[in-house]
Amino acid sequence: MSVNKMSNGKWYCSFYYTDWQGNRKRKKKEGFVTQREAKAYESDFLNKMSLNCSMTFSNLVKLYLEDCETRLKPTTLVAKTYVINDKIVPYFNDIPISDISTAMIRKWQNEIINSGIAPTTQHNVNGILSAILNFAVKYYNLPFNPVSRVGSIGKVKGESIDFWTLEEYKQFIACVDEPMFKALFELFFFTGLRCGELLALTYNDIDTENGILSVNKNLATVKGKTIIQTPKTAKSRRKIALPRFLVEHLQEYVTHLYQYKPNTRLFLTTKYTIDDKMKKACKLSGVKKIRIHDLRHSHASLLINLNFSPTLIADRLGHENVTTTLNIYGHLYPSKQAEVVEKLEELQ
């Protein structure tokens, strides 16, 4: 340990450490007001970088999030960081990771269950803690992941989904007067786009001649700043066939945009404004209030009622695989049990 005073009266520390790949490196940090602060920084840094299980959980989290920065989209990283700091770090903060037992995990899980958060959120939070400790197993010699021994909590999916029927949608849209929001809600209902995908759309993304909409980007807000990023997943990058009436309505909408450039966003609004407009139109129309994302569910429900296959719906919604579609919407498909019995009877 080397902590010394600088000519300006402040302190610095200079020391060597071994990184997680086994490389020996030198670290120097200046500008500490007191000698104690410099020593504390060095001790904390070496604790984080040590390839053993003595580091505290909070230091492990710092390393884990640093690793995530290059692998996750900004929106995903912000959401994950919030969950970790709000639901996990306060409980395990200064505990050495080697001391985190299955009994501790079980007690923490019980607190999460009793906190009143939704079962799907419980499952997600538990999965994040497990990922953090798996990171320690892989890179910092933690013998095993105690979360994997205790098991999961919550549920992978919610009990039910909310959506509008075609009749409810027509009742709702009749009470939307502003052209931008009428076009926007129409796109939501008849394409199943995610909110970020729709808000990122430009007129160049729409092949009006062939009636094809290309999904190739996603709008998001990170720390108050609006950014355009790649779609949520690889399958989210897709082409959606549009009915002719929707193409014509979009063409009409664009003609009323002042000095519009086809490579700029079609809908200059926010998710919060859309939600506010939905609430007002729901109140006027008497239609039940649903979330913006439920318009995506409404589109899927519409396609199911029109007897389209899960595979086609998965492609249209940009799901990674048809299993995701069936997990979410499988209960909406009409039962074929009676038809099965009828066919079996014919065999006799």
C-alpha cells in the first residue's frame, strides 16, 4: 500500500492489483482530501478486484453492472440498476458474498413476496439476484449460487391480459379527434407495434406501394434523454403487412404535416401524452381503460379471432419464437377438445 501527500496538500494512492483475467496492473488515484480517504479507496478497490469471495455484495454489484454496460441497451441497464438498488442491495449490501447462505436467500425471498409486488416482478427480481451471484461463481470463485439451490419465486407470466375487441376499439377511436392520435392508435391496433417502435417510425419506413411497414429501430428515454436504438431483439426487426385502408390513412395524415421530411419521426409525442389521450377517449366513449401495451394484446386477440396461426402472429409481433406467443395468448385460442372427441368417435 502506497499512500502519499501531494504538493497541493491533497493525497494520492498508488498500488498494483491483479485483474479478473490474471493480469498484473498498476492503479493510481489522486485528489483525496485526507489520508484516510485515500487508504479507504485503495482497500475498497483491492477488495473488488480480488479473485476470492471476501468482497462485499455491494462491490460485486459494481463489477456486475460495469460488465453489463457493454452488453445491455441503455434502457435495460437503467431498469436493471433500479431494481438492484431498490430491491436487492439494501438487504445484502455489506455482506461478504461467501457469507450469503441459502437461509438468507430464503428470508429475502419471503420479504419480496410479502412486499406486495406482482408475482411476475417477484420472478424478475429473483432472476436478477441469481444472475449477479452466477457472475460471482463464474469470475470470482464463489463455490455455488445459493439462489439456484433455493429456487425461484413468483410467476413467469401474469394471470391474464387485458385487451379490446374490435367493437370496443371502434367505440374508442370514434372519440379521438386529433389526426395524429387517430393515426397513432389505428397503427397500434392494426399492427401490434410496441410503443417505442411506433414512436421511432418515419415515413421512409413505410412502403406505401406494397403496403409494408419496416420495424428497424426503437425510441426510448434514458435519464430524461430521448434516444433511438436498435429493436428490442433480433426478431423485433421485421416487416409488417398493412391493410390498404391503413396505408391510405397514413398517406392522408402525412399531407397535413407542416414541412415534414420523410426521414424524421411521424409522431412527435411521448408515451405519457398518448396515455393521457387514451384516458380521455376511454372516458368519453365508455370503453374500459387499458394500457398502451394492451393495444398490442388487442391486435393479437384480433388475429386469433380471425383464425390466424400462432406462427404468423409470432412473426407479426416480433416474438423470438412461437412459444412466447403461446405462453402469452394460448388461453385465447378456442378449445378443440370437442372436435377431438368428434373425430375419435368417427374412428369406431
